[in-house]
Amino acid sequence: MPRRKHHHVYVVELSPDVLFEPRFRKSNPDYIEGKPCVYVGMTGLDPDVRFDKHKAGIQANRYAQHAAAARSVRGLQPHAL
């Protein structure tokens, strides 16, 4: 029987300091003041393992690596793709 594919969607809360980075602001022109800054990703790994890889710089998003609040990953239910 083939292995069922599954992925986790995860959310990393970013530090509000990313709002001072012009590149981040340019990439998020519809940001609403007062809302949290987050990075949303999808992985076949456990969300905590993926968060550790972001922090270590392994296939990392620049903002998730440098501006992530400590241990701020929230994994959502895995789903089949």
C-alpha cells in the first residue's frame, strides 16, 4: 500500500521588529497595523522540527530565521495533498 502523503501547515509568529525592514514592508503592503506578523509554511516534517531548521538556517525563510519569537510555532492539522 502506498504511503499516504501528508503535510503540516504551521505558523511562526514574528517579532514586530520586522516592520522596520523595508523589504518586509514592500512584500506585505496590505499589512494592518496592530495585527501580528506571521510566517506561514507547509512541511512534511513535524512543525517543531521545521521550526528548529528555520532557526538553524537550514532551508530557512529569512524572517522566520531571524525575527521569530522564541518557540512560537503553531502546527495546524496535517492534511493530504
